[in-house]
Amino acid sequence: MRQSEEDAFREFAKARMGHLFRSACLLTGGDTHLAEDLVQETLGKMYGVWGRASRVGNPAAYAQTVLVRCCLGYRRRRSSKERPSGELPDRAQVPVPDSSLRVTLLDALRGLPPKDRAVIVLRYWEDLSVAETADTLHTSPAAVRTRSTRALARLRERLGSSIGELTVH
């Protein structure tokens, strides 16, 4: 890779890393460690194809697609079922006014199947259209609409009346 392409990739990675991390956190149901791994894997894959990816009309959208595919691919692996045990004593506790709402929503998202979670994150967090979401996930727009309807119903079922209690201040 030429120096100019490498510099362009570094700038791209700096500009998109935060956005990719936020998306990855939502896709993983709040698992920040896995989200970091997925962002690193995404940027590694982007680096490998940067000469071609930079000619794509929208490298940011391409990176988002790579991130979603990395997440879905991770969920298919056996190692994705591994969970650490116990609480870490050195966890930082940062008070956030809406932390209980955030935790409740992340728990509800975590309970969804990976493809449903990807549809919800892309449609409602990333604010992509049905067509863009379908393109990212390599599925039909009808499948995106069906998944989003069913996933939202599951979220409402899981959250029940607790969501109302958390939003009232």
C-alpha cells in the first residue's frame, strides 16, 4: 500500500472508530469487549481491501456492512457461547442519569437473536432505510420489515411496563 493510501486509511479509521464502536456495542447487546474486538476485526479487513474500498462510493457504509457481517459471523462460532464468570472488582462506576434505562434496553437487545438485533440497530439506531438495511444484511426489504416488526414486538414483550417506569423522572 502506498503511503498516501495508508494515510487516507488512518484518517478514515480515526474518523469512523467511535461510530463503529457504538454500533458494535449495540449489536453485541452492550458487550464492550466484544465490540472492541469486532471494530478491530472490521478495521483489519478494511485495511486489507482499502485500495478497492476507497473507490467504493461510501467507504463508511462499506465499513458498517463489514462490522455487521463480523458480528453475525462471530455469533455463528462456537466460541461466542463462552462467558466470563464473576464480576470484575475494578469496573468503573460512572453515574449516568439514564443508566437504568440504558441497561434495561441493552438487556432486552441482548435477548434478541443476532439477525433481529442487527435489524433493530441498523434501522432504529443507525437510522438506515429498509432498503439500506436489506443491502447491508444481504436480504430482501420484506425480510427486514418482517424481522423489525417481530423484533420490536419481542422487545415490547420483554420490556413490558418496566420501560414506562424508567422513563418517568
